Amino acid sequence: MNDSELRALKIGRLIDARGTACPGPMLEAKRAIGECPVDGVMEVQSSDNGTIVDIQRWCRKMQHEYLGDVENDGFWSVYFLRKV
């Protein structure tokens, strides 16, 4: 998905983990995924660029769909995943 498609997604759960160091964003995502319905999209905002790799690995392990990431002003990226 490109940036425009990612930004247009309907987000079911938003995790704002900006300012939190590793492993904080990943732990918050793991806690929140239970509140996300199947096929729901969760967005994790993080200023820790290591979260990109962590989220991708976790999605593969848990068989969630990693949709991509978008760089924004003031924080490194936004991460999207679809719960399966």
C-alpha cells in the first residue's frame, strides 16, 4: 500500500506510543491487539524507529497482515496492521 492508501484506512484502534523507547511501543501493541476485531486495522504511532522491525516480525509471527508505515512530522512513522 502507498502512503495515500494507508492514510485513508479506517483505523479501529490507535496506539500513541510516541516518546516511548523500545520495547514500549511493541508491548502496547501486543496489549491492544486483543481489543481489535478480526480484520480490524490498528495504527501504532512511535518515535522509536526500531518499532518498524519489531512490528513486522511480530505480524509475521502472529500471522497478522503488516500493511506498511508512513513517516510523519514530529515522529518517525505510523505502523498499520490488520488482525487475522
